[in-house]
Amino acid sequence: MKRNSRLSLALHTLSHMAGEPGRVRTSVDIADHAGTNPVVVRRVLGKLREAGLLLSEKGHAGGWQLAKAADSITLADVYLALDERLVARSRDNAELSNCSVETGLQSRVAEVLEDIEASLVERLRETKITDVHPSTCSYCGS
Amino acid sequence: MKRNSRLSLALHTLSHMAGEPGRVRTSVDIADHAGTNPVVVRRVLGKLREAGLLLSEKGHAGGWQLAKAADSITLADVYLALDERLVARSRDNAELSNCSVETGLQSRVAEVLEDIEASLVERLRETKITDVHPSTCSYCGS
DNA sequence: ACTAATGCAACTGCAAAAGTTACGATTGAT
DNA sequence: ATCAATCGTAACTTTTGCAGTTGCATTAGT
């Protein structure tokens, strides 16, 4: 797996689930499909569960499924659930305070980055999980 | 230094330069200001030079300065110059082709991520370097 | 010549994330 | 009651990207 794999894995899995909302999938199935490890899957999907996007059941017939309708889940929900912060945050800045202009400039840079982050999330809110699912999907018959 | 430090360093430096467009700065000066290392500065600013945003001169009175007016440089220019790809790109996908739905879904996920990346760049294009510079700047007198 | 600067390559060190292993807890099937 | 399947989680190793560092060749002004 590469970079940004968490977001990619999450979108991938949710999109699969959107195709067959009733089906329960195990972390092993999902990991095989995604070419990764069950524990990694549980880590990532655990975040989505905390955010109320997925349900998981332990035990023999356990596994993962959508906690709500796929068309009510946006990319922003997923992004925020993983608490990835793609854009924001500059440095700690503690050691830079000796320069008179640094304080203002640092905070201004941080401000701009936060602003961009916020508008990115707004943009993500416009796309639903169902929009990610391919229209011709031989696998789930949709 | 922390995460996103390249983008942060670049914005920081360009913003400084926007305040005093004529002044030539050495990588040592810049590194001191930013609390980092001259070589790191040259690495990052070298990318900006390749993109035509900065000029550098070797030799005794050498250093760095803006290659064009600060208000003609957008955050998108900087972002693309550093070729950071914050959002995009899923995995290599070679090992996933055994699943019938994977091909379509993978490309669809990649498509969505590319789309997000593109809209991020669009958003970045709306902010100029001069917008980052604090209005009250005791350092450069602007 | 000497000095001050960039350019660049090679290396180290570190931190974050993936990957792995192991084991306990829970649930359903038999 | 036992067994097998599954999640939950902790601990560890491996990988990777990047900052940081060192060293040196090159360039340019004095």
C-alpha cells in the first residue's frame, strides 16, 4: 500500500458496500479485496464505526456493514472520520518568536491553510458514496 | 519541523519576499528565519525556481529573490511547484486485478480523488502570495 | 587568491504509517 | 459445553518519506 491509503481503502470499501447494502463482510474478505491486512482494515473501518458510518458485529457470523444509507454518506464524512488533515497546520513556531514579523506571518499562513482545508471539506460534502460506485458493476449487479 | 513543512516554508519565504521585492536573501538568512537548514531551503526554493517563481544567483553577492510580481503568484503555483499531491493517487492496483469489479472501482476511486485534488488547486488559485502577507508588518514597513 | 554564495550528491536520524503477530472477548453453530 | 469464526487491541517490526547534515564542486564578486 502507498500513500493516502486510508482514505483510498475507506472509499473503496464503502463503495463496495453501497452496491450490496445488506451483505456483511469480514475484515479478512475486505483485506483480500483491497490487497492489505485484516488488522489494517479493522483499524481504518474502526474509525468509520466511531463516526457512525459503519456497524461491526463480533462473533461467528460477525463482520461489517453500512450503518446508514449509502446516499446519506458524503466524502466529507469519510474524510473527517479518518481525521486526516491534508492541508492544514504549519509548524510549532515556538523557536521562531524572536523575529518580529514571524508571529503575524505564521498565524496568517496557518489561517490561510485552515481556510483552504475548510473549503476542501465543503467540496467533499458535495459528493456521496453512491457517486463513487461505478454505474456498470458486474460484481453486485447494480 | 513538522508536517507540510515544505509548503509552509515556501509560503513563509515568499511572503517575506513579497514585503521587500528588491532584496536578495541568502539561503542561510532564510534558514535562520525559518528555523531550519540552508540546504533544506535550497531544496525547497529550488523547486520554486524550476517553476519560474524565484531567481537564484550563485557567487559572492548571490541569493534568492522573486522572479515576478508577488501579486501574480498564487498558492496554486506554489503547491504545484512543490509537486505535493496531498489528495490524489490510490494504490498501484496491479495485484488487485483478479477481482472483476476492482478495475472499474479502482479507477472510479482514483477519478474521485483526482477530482478532489483538482478542486483543491482551483481553490488555491484564488489566493495570491500578497494575500498571505500580514497587513501590519513592522519588519518590512508595509 | 580569497571569500561567500548556490548546486548537488550522499548519508544519517527520525517519525508516521503499514504490516505483522498474538491473544482475549464475543458470538453462533454443533 | 465446546468449538470455530470474528472483532478489538496491544505490541512489535518494517517501510518510507523527509528533515537534517556533511562535504565538495562551481560560480562570482572583491
